[in-house]
Amino acid sequence: MKMDARVIKKITYDYYSCVCGADVSSFEHGIQFICTDERSNILKGFGCKYSIYVLCKEDACIVTYAPKYQSYFNELIQLKDAKELIDTIKQSYPLKGYQLMEFAEERVFDYKDARMLNRNDYPLFEIFFKKAYPSVSEIGWLKAYFEGRVDKGFFFGYIIDDELVALCDAPDMPYMEGYIQHTGIVTLPEYRRKGYAKLCAALATHHHIQSGIVPQWECTLDNIASIKVSKSIGYKEFAQAFIFEES
């Protein structure tokens, strides 16, 4: 599939329409409430339920929630202002705010020492993982996870003096896998603010585009560094999401 701007925009809208259970591209004004069983399911690749999911894009706000919250939202249907709605929900449920990005165009073409990882890189990855996630003690699953990702060509890293210092991975997608792919990026603390994350993410983005897959980027609203990196490699702001996550 040729990844021109029109295709990228359509697939991005289609993905968030799957998340919301409504056509995001055709809803432009007001607040729409949707009760769906989908919000009761654990999302593939996320390990939790998005029991309440609110997507805000310009003048449109789509509120989707699990059936067990129907009576709660029946009391909120009269609200017409998105900010008031979100503030009201936050009084009862701890919503997490996310910035959703839309890919626009490639802006980085020199990736320096960033490269795609392969199975032989597992020892470097295991050391990196232990440093990046010291609280995770059980890693019996790690090698199989790594091999599954690298076999798809989804892991990219920056290596300095035989040490993996930044990693761009690609977790499972809950919808439209094979058409759109989230880009995750982690850098060891002592190597941050040196541009390694940007180079890894730019290479991953390039690879996805060349493979006919739309790159996708999300981060918490307060993660200014992640938003900055995404914009530097060709993303633009798409929408904001406010999510109540349940295990």
C-alpha cells in the first residue's frame, strides 16, 4: 500500500473510530455518548480495560463507556461543554490524559547509529530492560517477546560502546494490526536529551512507512519530551484522550 497523506489520515481516523466505536471523521461538533460492551474488554497490547474513554478533537467530544457505567452517564448527558464534562468525571474516576498524534511527513533522514535490532541483540536488550525496568523481577517471558518483535522488524535501538541505550519498540495493537503501529520509545536516564530517542523513533517511523504501515504515537499529556520528539520526526497533534483504566 502506498503511504500517501490521504491514506495515512484515513487509517488514523479509522483506528480511533475502532477505539471509540463511532466514526471520528464525521463527528465534528458537540458531545456524543456511546455505551458499548467493548469497554468491558481488556485491550490487546495494553493489559487493561479502557472502561471510560473520552476523545476530544477540536469541537467534538466522543464519550464511550462500559455498560456498568450507564446510570452514571445518564446523569451527565445534559452537559454540553467538554471541559465541564471531563472535570465532572474526574471527580468520580481518575482519568489519565493522553496526547494523540497524527503522522504528517518524515522529517529525519539521517539516523546515524540507530539500527534495526535482530535476534543476536537479545543479550544487549536484556541488560537494557533490567536497567530501564528495575522493578520487573520475572523476565522468563522476555526472550520470546523480543524474538517475536524483532522477527517482525519492529525493534530499533541506539548502541554506544556495545550498550543499548535507547529502544524503540512496537507493542501489540488492539485494533487494525498490520495497518497501524504504535511507536514506543525508552531511553536510559543517563543518555537522555542527546537525540538518541529521536533517531530511533525516526528510523522506526521510516520502516513502518516503507512497510505500508501507518505509524502512530500516543503519550501522557504531561510528557512534554515525548510530544516534542514526535513533532520533530513528523507528527502533529490529532486529539486528546481521557481514560479511566481498570485491570
